[in-house]
Amino acid sequence: MASELCDLTRQACYTSEVLPEVTRAGGWFLRSGIQEPEGGVARYYRADLRRNLAVSTEITGYTLSALVYLHAVTKDDRGAYLERASSAARFLTDAAWDQAGATMPFEIDPVARTYFFDCGIVVRGLLSAWRATGSDEFLDVAAALGRSMATDFAAHDGYHPILSLPDKRPVERDPLSWSRSPGCYQLKAAMAWWDLWEATGDAQFRELYDRVLADSLRSWSKFLPGHPERVKVVDRLHPFLYFLEGLLPRSGEPRCAAALRRGIPMAATHLRSLAPEFERSDAYAQLLRIRLYAAWAGVVPLDRDDARFEAQRLAGFQSSDSDPRVDGGFSFGRLHGACIPHVNPVSTAFAVQALSMWDAYHTGAAQPHRHLLI
């Protein structure tokens, strides 16, 4: 089964030529040092301080998915991307995964907290590695982590966003901080359960996803703007787009299609109006990706002018520098027009995929499978 999925993954991504932006970003992942020798990936590189931040399991999971995607889209004959992806997956299964406690910490030095959302991203990363390599170890840990998400984070109103470790007690919530509150954005993490259902056949995983979907569809329309400060509204665009991405497994259903039709222009309006004050590269990438996935699914017609604008803005965040720790990576964003000196693996991963998908749309290449969504 894994080999069949691997073949599907590779066939669905190939284009006639690899975009220069993708080649340069891929080189950044391989040469910048953002991935540590043991396989873990730093949260981002501080160009102003010339140092990486600490390794994060969530960022490692995202980068793992990105490396599998790059392996497919670049026809990685020498296997450099797949080798790095396997290294990241082994870091997650061997160094980070606490088998006895059945938990995935946010960071392993120190082990202090675990996040519901991060766990979902790690599960999806491990499933990407499993599809690409066929290693049952990656699937086994993904399934175990998916089960622990369902039990450890369960709350009366859905799922707690953060637990302390090792006691697994809920951390105090903050209604003005999206990452410290439950909400519709958790649907992207819950998509890991849908993927586990497809991988294992265990219907309980699908039921878990459907519960979060139902809760998210009841609450999503109140997520934006969600904060009195305009800059903070920009930060909320990122998780709002997570919600839209999380709809993809059921995008053809009327209630999900309606949310996509309303949510895409809502995000675009906020993104453009707030850009002079603060703009994030990941938000441009996410918006462009969901436009293309929704168009390919026949749910929302593609607004080509808006998509072109987002692609152009997104490309402008790619760094060009003699320093390999910076060159080819995408900066996090701009604040009042000034570049924020964070070269970010998640921003880079989302940008690579969005620009590659935009090119595939123009060239008529096959659309990427939903499993490949980073």
C-alpha cells in the first residue's frame, strides 16, 4: 500500500521544469543548517543574530512534509531530499517521541509542553514519510500519537490547545491568543485523523475528524477579525487559513464548500487591507494554495487576478544573499514595509508549494494530491 501511495505522490507532482524559486528554496533546506545533524529542524534562523532558534517538533514535521514534496516535484534522483526527510522522521520517532508517556513534546530541551496542533502536524509529516519510504515505524508512531491526541487533549468544548508535561494538565487559556485557545484552526491538525483513517482503515479516526469539523463549521465565522489590534488580526489570518485547509477532505460537501466560498474572499480582504502595516509570507502562500485546491476540486472558481497578485507578493519574500544560511529561504514577513529578519522553514515550505502549484495550474500539470499539502 505504501509503495502505491508513493507512486501516486510522485506522479501527481511532476512538471516539465522545476521553478528556479523552488530549486533555490530546496537548496536552502539542504545547505542552510536549519536542519540539525540529528534530523530536527529549528523554528527559524535569526539573520540579525546569525543563529538558529531551538529545534521544534512541529517545525520538523512541517519540514519533513516539505522535503517529501520536494523529493517528488524536483525528480530527486540522488535522493537528497528523501534522505533528509527520513532523518527528520527518525528524529521524531526516536529522539522526540515519548513512547512510555505516549506524547510528542513541543521541544525536547526542555520537555515542558505539548500542543494539540503540533501533534497533528507531526502525524501528517510521519505519514508523508511512510508513504514515501514504506517504513512501518513511521506509520506506527503516527497512529499512536493520533490516539494520544484524542485522549490526552479531550475537553468539554473540544480539545485543549496546550498541555504541560509530564503531568498532561491543561495550560491556562488566553482568549486573545489563538494558539492558547481552541478554535476552528484545529481542523488542520484534526485532518491527521482523516489521513490516519485512510492509512489504517480505523473508522474511529474518521469519526474524530468529523467531530472537529462539525465544531469548526459552527464557530469559524467569528474567528476574524478576532482581536482589537490590527497587527494581531494579521497573525490570525494564518490559523484561519489552517481552517480552510482542514476542509479539504470533505471540500465537495455543501457545508464545507460554502465555508470555502465565503472564507477565501474574507481572508483575501483582510490580507490586502492590513498589508501596509504587517504582511506574512505564509498567509500569502496559504491563501494561494487553498484557492488552487478549491478550484481543482470544482468548489470555488479561481480568481486569476487575485491569485497572480498573491504569487507575485509571495515571490518577493525569497531571500538572495551570499550567506547560505539565508539564500533561497523565505522571510517570515514585513512590518510597516521592513523585512523581519527571520528566515523561516514553514514560510519557505508553504511558499515552495504555493508557487509550484501556481506554475502547475498554468502549465496544465497534474494537481498535487491532497496528501501532499504541507
